[in-house]
Amino acid sequence: MGKWSLSDIAWEKFDRANIQPELVPLIKAACMVEHNGYDYARYLCEVFEGDAEFQAIAQEWAVEEVQHGQALRKWAELADPKFDFEKSFHAFTTGYQLPLNVSQSVRGSRCGELVARCIVETGTSSYYTAIKDYAHEPVLRDICARIAADEFRHYKLFYDHLNRYLEKEQIGALGRLKVALGRIAESEDDELAYAFFAAQNHDANTPYNRKLYTSRYLAGAYAMYRRAHVDRMVAMVFKAVGLKPHGWLNRAANSIAWNLMQFRARRAIAYSA
């Protein structure tokens, strides 16, 4: 699937009867995180100061990420006309802020940053594929198919630049694996949980309970994943860290990742009930 715009989406096919209520708060949270793409580009441009080629790519990447947010926002507003995006987005960006004033990657090197970006794109490509496969509403399925394809293309883009920087920084598979595992562990950090919270709460006096909203978000998100989604994620992670995406080690990692996700899903459901 090539590049697209909001006008390519058949909004007239939106089918309210096929909305699954459990998806609406997840899409609200996702639209805000995606809409924050320009801040991520600013961070990446700071990290890659002096690399004009990559900075230009980061800016283009951000435009596409923000478009994802715009498409998801429009769908969320169709699904819930009472959704106040501006108010929710303000609450989100006030309560959760990226480290923008930096001179080097929080991952320790440019290679480390590119590995982390590959892991993020692995997660988002798989996540939107999972939503597309789970959803019944046709417009949402179309949007998520388009976003998943973009995110997979972004993964390949960051992977290509990772290989370019590996010639300079010489980080081995073990170093890349360490960064990857660290970034995977951050999948339960505050960003999506706070976006989920901000989308549901407009009362400034409502306190943010990290564990509660992380659990509520994960309970909904993990419910959509199937084994094939996890297997694909593991293969993409293996490729990013320099390991063979097939073979016994990959199969073992697939089983561990699937069982871990099931465990986290059960834990999240129990806590959020």
C-alpha cells in the first residue's frame, strides 16, 4: 500500500452498527500518541544533528505519523461525537512530555536509537494489524490497514539507517538486544496509559493512577492479539538486533513472548476489574 491521504478513506462507509465499544477508548488514546509525531521528530533531529539526510526523513516520518493521528481522531469523533480531542490532547501533552532538549540519544548511541525506533515500529505495525483483524467496522479496518503498512515501511526505513550507522559504531548483536529489550520493557510506560487516561477524563481533579490505567489499557490492547501477530513481532525484533528471524531460537522466543503476553493480559484484566 502506497502513500495515502485522508481523502482516500471512504468515510461514507462508516457503519455505527459495527462499532465495538471496547475499541473506542483505545483508538482515542492512539490518535493522541500518533498526533504527537512532531515532538518525536524534534527529538530525533536533535539526536541526529549534522545528519541532514536522516533529519529530512524524520520530518517526513512525522508528517505521516500525524496523519495517522488525524485519521484515528476523525474515526473516534464519528464513533463518539462527544469526544473532545483538543481538550484531551492538551491534558495528554501537559501530563506526559518527551525529553526534547537533548544532544544525544537516551539509548546511548545513534545505533541504539535506531534499534529502539525499529522496536517501536515493530510494535505499532503489529498493533494496528491486530486492530484491523479484530475490528468489524469497515472504515476502522481500512484506516488500520493503511497505518500498519506505513509503520512496516517506517521499520524498514529505520532498519536501513541502522545498517548505515553500524558501519561507524560497530555495536554487536548483544548490545542491540539490550537496547531492544529495554525498549520492549517500556511498552508499559506512561505514554499510552496516560493517553488512555486523558481521553477518558476531563476533570482536572481526577488523579492519574498509573497502575490502574496501564492495566485498563493493556487489558483492551492485549485482547486483540493473536499468536500470528506475536510471531511476526518477534521475527522483526530478531532482524533488528542481528539475529536470524527463523530457527529454534526464534521459535523459543515466540513461545516465551506469547505466554508472557497472555500472563500480562490476565494480570491486567484482574487488576482493572
